[in-house]
Amino acid sequence: MKKILVCEDEAAIRDFVVINLRRAGYEVVEADSGEMALEKYEEHSGDFDVAILDIMMPGIDGLQVCKELRNKNSGIGIIMLSARTQEMDKVTGLMLGADDYITKPFSPSELTARVDSLYRRVSLSEQRNENNFKEELKSGIFTLNLRNRALMKNSKMIELTQVEFQIMEYFFSNPGVALDRTDILNHVWGEAYVGEEKIVDVNIRRLRMKVEDEPSNPKYIVTVWGLGYKWDTN
């Protein structure tokens, strides 16, 4: 069963999310606070494919829950809900390890499309683990393990989120090629994605913090002005 943790303090919105996800075939565990979300996560031994977290909540907010869940589980898919349109909310959530965000109000179709897309990425990763998938991609001093989604830099492991892994896999498969932001968006989030293109830039920023010697002066994930990015290990 596809299992989702939904954390939203507003009952009407939580009910809306839960009803539509259950209709879409997901098993849903509800939480009305950040504290309860962390408790539910432990009660279920972390057995969740995706977590949907409201950013603005009293007590432990969604950003803190996101940070703690990501520290506990690099493989879980995380979507942030925000009632506000400020860039800082979205960027902060993504930098803390979220895979996507949805701005309220949203339609049932947008909700299920985003969750379905993220679940497919999580499921693919799990299938690789179950099948003992051992293929590796090498690029310069880096090795990308396709089974455990781990990136090695000079034999030092760098854990990746679902989104980060897919971006790196795309880079490794196209070394030295200038990749358009739209191409990256379509490849990782899917052509049906209805979010904003800047989500690519935020994830690139997060990846640079993990792989670059000097994130402010990147030499591996290089900006191609007016287009996008390219992976360069030469």
C-alpha cells in the first residue's frame, strides 16, 4: 500500500487532502501538528513513502519537521504546503530537503499529480534496492550508485534526496552537455508538472552545497547563462 503522512493543522484543509489521497489509492496517516507528525513517523517505524507538511503551524512547524524527517530518512518524498507565496518559505523548505511544494489553494488534480509524480520516484528507488540493483555511473572523482542513491566523491559518501539523485543521474548521463532548465524540469518532475521552473535552481543550489569544494565558485555544476546547467568533471 502506498503510504503517506499528512501534517496540517487546519482541519478543513487536512480533510480535503486526506479524502482526495485516499480516493487516489493511498493509505493516509493524519497529524494535526508537527509534534504529532514526528510521533506518527516513529509509531509507524518510518514506513512512509511520502510526507506532506504544512509550513505554518504552531509549535514545531513544517520546516522543522521536514528537516528532522530528512535527517532520519533520505529516501522519503517530502512535499511542503504553504498558504503564502513568499519565495523564502519555498526556498527554505527545499533547502532543508523537501522535494516539492504546493501553494494553497490547490485543486485535487494538482495535489494527486504532484504526489503521484513523487511517489513514482520513491517507488523506483525502492525497486532498485529490492532487486539488488548494483549499477554505478562514474564521472571523474565521482561515482553515482544507482542502487542506494548514494553519490561518492573521492570515496566519501554524499547522501541525496530523491530529486537530487535524479538530477545527478541526468547530469552523469549527459556529461559536459548544457541542459536547459526546462529539460531538467521535465526529466525530473515530469512533463505534467504544474509548478515553477525555479525549483530547478533551488535544487541545484542545494546540490552545489553537497558536491562542490567551494559552492559559491562551482566547478562541477556549471551555470550556462541564459540556458541552464552542465556537469563538468574535466
